[in-house]
Amino acid sequence: MVKHTVLISFLSAFAIGLIGILMFPYYTINPGVVIEDHTMLKNDCLFCHSLGKGVQTEKCIKCHKPTEIGLRLVNGMDRVDLNNKSNLLHQSIIDIQCFDCHTEHNGLSRENATLKFRHDILTVELQSECMKCHQLQKPLDDIHTYLVLNCSECHSNKSWVPSNFKHELLGERINGCKSCHESKRPADVLHKSLGNSVQCVQCHNTNSWKPSTFDHSNNFRFDNNHPSDCTNCHKLDKSFETYTCYNCHEHNPARIEKKHLKEGIRNFGNCVECHRSGEKDDAINSDDEKRL
Amino acid sequence: MVSRSVVIKIFPFVFIYVILITAAISINIFLQNAGCKWLLRYLGIAGTVLIIFSFVYSLRKRKIIKFGKAKLLLQIHELMAWTGSLLILIHAGFDFDAVIPRMAVFAMLVVVASGITGKYLLKQAKESLKERRAELMAKNLSPDEIEKELFALSLIADKMQMWRTVHIPLTLIFAAFALLHIITILLFWRW
């Protein structure tokens, strides 16, 4: 008796389910809402599906002819909103299936039927001609106007940013940093005071702004008695290209003059030319020329 | 009074059951948003396989197979069926587009609930009945008065005793809908 009840439960459920599937497939087995344009096919599963094989491209292209996509509707009428880009794309697809990019049962909106696009489905020729599809996306800034190169020199086909821009591509314009980077010039006193004769590349390289190659010890080495407080030597209201050592009791102009003249040095106006540090015995260039 | 004490003992199981359902649905939503929708498909397969293997106990109990200790197989049955159901619930999520798989999930939840009743809740009810009877006997009540007092609790325990009446037919109903779901997937899905 129990065995019969169990068997009847199974068979009844199976039969009810089967009848439901045959009569109302959309409500019983469909995994999600089909897009609005396919609504009339919602109970005709085999219009798109092949038993045991799923959805096959052959069935899709019976209605959606690749040569007409973007130009004509499936009923053969010309589209009002022509989409040449879509047409070019579908005509340039190498051997792949529709379902590699498109899906269904994902909601009413047509947007939901397109999965993420991959460039590698396109022919190699079209992949190298980015502008055929992306002309409108090309920035109108100086660099993109100046450089007449293939986009792939800097960009990947995954996204525009980050780009892999190489300054070498600029050729003879490589030293014209300011034409692109003027707005990024730091607002600090040092950078403000630098005259136009100073080029960025004197301290920076094209890989990154930081760290800069500027080394103050090439001019003068700091120590405890000569700390790196800019205003000790550089007057704020003047350029950093000028300096003075006569700002402390040790470097009295009259005493300095007397000491140098005693050594026979007359040309001592530019201290750091000989004194690259506070060490008294560290003087360089004390050649005869200075003694004139 | 008696009914309340039973409810208090039953409540933790109901609570855990609801929490598990919620957790499974949350995991489903998380995996979908994390771009792991494909994983959900395989969780369904894994859950089904686990549930199928859990039936070894049912075969042993009905002496269709002879090997294995029934007690150990029962424990394996519970563990596999629980884990399998959880995986299937994660696989199914909170999606109500198709009736057949929904019916399968609903039947599965009832089967699991009846299984919990058989394993835990019935034991709890019986223990409550025993404790209460001992209390009443200590008060020197007559057998008629004791039976009268325990009527509600006995009724609950008797109803729970019927868990098998639900568990086995519903398992077969679950199997029927799950089978239909699997067949339609094999027919229409592209693997």
C-alpha cells in the first residue's frame, strides 16, 4: 500500500509536470524573461533551441542575417536608426557563435541580451583599425591630434585607460613638457621661481615626476651648520637661481674678502663654485685663474 | 502551558532552518553579483549527486542492498541530504521564473523539514511528554487526569510521528520535478 502511494506520488508529479511543460513551457521551464522583441516566441522553445544542442547560430541567423544587422530589421525593412558600426562588427566576426556574445532569458531589455564584447572575435584586419569603430571616442586634445599613430601603440583593447604612453613616441617634441604638463606644474616656491630657461628634464625623467633627479649636493651639501632651509641662502622674493652666503655672523663680507685676498683670490663672488660644502678644506677650483 | 514548552523547544530548529534558507539565498545573490553564475550550475549538479548517494541508506533500510551498518548509513544519509539540499538551494536562489524547478525546491524544503522533524523535533516532543508525565505523577494525579493534561502534547507528538508520511512521498515528488528539470536542461541547454 505504502509502495503504491509512493509510486503514485512520483508518477502523478511527473505527469502533471510533463503536461505543464508541454502546454505552458514559458511558465514551467523558462529560466527568465525573454527580450521584448522575442516575446511572440516565448512558448515556441524550438524556434531557437535544438533538442540536445541548445541554441545554435544557424537558427539565429535565419532571422538575424549578419550582412543586414544594423541596417535592416528582421522583417526586411530598412532601419531608421542605421548602425553601421554594428553592421561592420557583425560582418567582421571570425568563426564564433552568436551565444558567445549574446544571451537570452535575461529580462525584457535588449541591453541585457548582450554579454561583454571581446575584440578577439574580430578579424585581425579590423582589430588593427580601431578608428573604424572608435572615431568618435578619439580625444581632441593636443597629444591625440599631434600623434598620428595606431591606438595600440599606447592602448590595449580591454580599455582606454590606463594607457601605456611612451614619451619616445613624441620624437623631437619630447622636451616640450610644458605643452602637456603645464597645468600639473607644482605651485610651490621652487617651481614658481624657475625661469623658462630651466627645462623639466633637468630634474625629472619621462617615467615619472617623482623621484626627481635634482640633487642639491651637486651645488652645495647641507650639514648641521648649513641646514636645508631654503630661505637661509635663497631670498624668497627672488629666483632660486640666486643665493647668498652672507646671511650669518660667520660669513661677514668684509672678513670673507680679507681672507680671500690674503690667499690671492680675487674672483670669489660665486661661493659655491669652490665651496660645495661647509667644510673649510673642501674648496675646489682654487686654481690660478681665481687668483687673478 | 504544555504546548508553549514544546514550541520553545521547537523554535531553535525552525530558526536555524530559516537562517539556512536565507543564507543559501544570500550566497546565491552574492555569487551572481560576483560574476560566478556558472558556479551555481555546478552546485546544482553537486547537490543532486549528493542527494542521490544519500539514498543508499533507503536501499539498505529496505534490504535492497545488504552492505553497511544502517546507523552509519543513516548518519551519512542525513549529512549528504542536508549538504545536497543546501547546495541545491544555493543553486536555485530566489528565482521564480520557472514553475517546475520551483516546485522541486519547495518539495525539497518540505522533505528536509520533515527529516528534521523525524530526527530532532519528535525526540524533543517525546521527552517533553515523558518529563510532564513524571511531574504529574509526582503530584499523585489519577491516570485519567494525567491523560487529560497531556492531551495537547500527545496530539503534537502523534502528529510528528507522521513525519514519514510526508517525508517519503514528498521525496518522490521532489525527485519527479527535479528529474523533469534535469531532462529539460539537458534538452534545451547548450553544454
